[in-house]
Amino acid sequence: MYVDEDTKLKANVSGTTYYFCSESCLLQFTTPEKELRRLRQFVVASALLAVPILLLTYFPILPAQSNNYALFALATPVQLVVGWRFYRGTYDSIKSRMGNMDVLIAVGTTAAWAYSAVVTFAPSFFPFSGVYFDTSALIITLILAGRLLEHTTKARASAAVRKLADLQPKMAHKLAGGLESDIPVENVEVGDELIVRPGERIPVDSVILEGRSAIDESMITGESMPVDRSAGEKVIGATINKVGLLKIRALNVGQDTALAQILKLVEDAAVGRAPIQRLADRVASVFVPLVVAVAVGAGIFWYVVGHVGIDFAILAFVSVVVIACPCALGIATPAALLVGTSKGAQNGVLIKGGEYLERTGKVDAVVLDKTGTLTEGKPSVVDVVSSGTFSGDQLLHLAASAERGSEHPL
């Protein structure tokens, strides 16, 4: 949803400030593993309480009043402890003056739980004795289970972004005063001279001072064949030095490297907003107060015009609020955007933002300019053609003998 920049719920990550509509969204963004673990615990606890609530509701084994007491004891922790995040989200929504889905969930479940509590402890207040503890408990349990699935999907998708970050080596061989020392790659500064041995990844974007080698740049270009690089040419951080010893000078470090820029593109796309997502946010901001107004109107209508009693009027109010809660409206587009961009990055496709991802739905032709974009990208022997001097088996024997001591891709 749209969030005003005046909100106190914000986080600064890698120099970019992000704003949030609720504290739960902030925690999910800043500490996703901790929030996912906590959410999983709440879902398990809520489910364990919801099962006996259902059984006692539809298969009461106790006298009516005692049964209601038992239901109250089981449903109250679900409503006030597990469901506290919805009250907190409602408070944040009211402070920002923007409706969100937490408002509908909190209002609907509270109405069902509070009405049932009154029936339990003051049975003469309402003309009916039916309670709806199962409604409040199940709604909270199912909504949280849906959010757990959403968070789990996002966590798996974010792993693709972490794989990109893992491509950068952790240490670099710095050359200073004729002595070589190993330092964390975060401590490399522009102008530092570094040594890169065969088989190692280049720490940061650099220029070659001495040496010649073949560089595997497939992580950037998609080309499987290494590219020959020599003194004076630039090399990209996280690419692989295949054969020769290189002496290089650092050009770009930290957030200025090509790999860091790629990571930022993927992260910006993951938290960015596609046009259809902005539309969904605008709809949600109007939809929530509209639903609450309609629910209040429905309750008043049935009580005043229908003369059905406060019991049925409250039930009508709760039904409108609960049934109208379109949780998918608020979570479907962000989840699709994050999964799409992260899976793209995992497969070597960099999507610059949600807007471009959305545009791909209208693409009817794709033009490709590189070998390895659609194919596996790794050369393999498909046939052996003899020149007449040697047989096919002899050629294979000679080629295999030469290959055993070589790191050349062919």
C-alpha cells in the first residue's frame, strides 16, 4: 500500500530508505528469518488451539455453559496473543490514515470474539445463546497460515539473490611494499594492487597491470567460453581467472562494483512496485474503509429495518467484514513480483524492475544474440571426424591425453 514518508516505520538498507505501513512489514523486511520463525510458531500454536475449538463447537461434550467457558479459554489466546499483530497493524494503519487488511481482520474477529464472550458470561444479554469463537479463531489461523506460505515463498525466492552475493570472494591478496597479505574484500580500496591466481575469482572490478589469462565472464555475459585478457584491459569482480597469474589494480569497490549493481537491481525490483501493484494498493486503501462502512450499515439496517435483534445485526456486520477481506489483493502482486525477479536472477535473467516484468506479458517476439542464452552454454563433444591419418579412437586418445593437463574449456 502507499505509505507517506512522514511515517516512523522505515529502514535504511545499503543507502536506500524503505517505508512501511505496519511494524510487522518492517520486521519482515529487516529480519526475515526471525519473523518467519516467529510466524511459524504462532501458526502452529493457533492451529493446535483451533482444532479443539472446532471439535467443541460442532461436537459439544460438555454442558452448554461449560462448553462456552472451554471455548472462551481456548479462543482468547488465539484472539489476543496470536492475533495481536492485526491489532498492531490496525493501530499503524490508523496512524498513517491509510486502511489495510489488518483493519478488516481485527474488526471482524474482535466482533465475533467479543460477542461470544458476552454470550458466555452474560447469557441473558442477548436473546440467542450461539457463540462464534470458532469463526474468530479459524480466521486468524487461516490468515496467518496464508502469510506463512507467502513469507516462505519469499524466503526461498530471496535465496536466489543471496546466491548472487555469494559469488564475490571473501578475501583478496593485497600487494603492498613487495609483500603479499590476505585482507577481507570489504577492506579493498580503489588503487590497491592485488594478486589473482589461476582458479580464483577476481575480488573487485579492476584493470590488469601484469599477466595474461582467460577470464570466465559467464556470470555477466552468459558466454561459456572464457575471454582472453591482458595488461591494460579491465576485468569484472567475481569473474573467474582460469589459467594465468594476474596482477591487478582495483577500480570499483563496495557498492560500485558490477556485481553490487546487479544485486541492487534485483533488490530494487523485488521491493519495487509494478503499475498493477500500485493500482491494487490504491484499491485497497479505498476498499478497507468502504467495507467497514458497508458492514456497519448492514448491521444497522437489519437491526432498525429488519427488526431481527442485536444478535443477527452483529452477525451481519461480522459476516460482511470477514467475507469481504481480500487478502490476496494485498499479497499476490508483491509475491509474484519478488518470485519473478528472484527466479530470473537465479537463471541469469536480470529484470530491472516490476514495470518491465509486467510488460513481458505483452511480449510476442524475443530476439537473442548470444550462444548460451537458450542452450546449456557448455561445449561438449558430439562427433569425431577422422582425417584419414588417424582413426576416430586414436584422435580421442590424443585429445584426451592433451586435455588431462589443460584447463582450456575445449
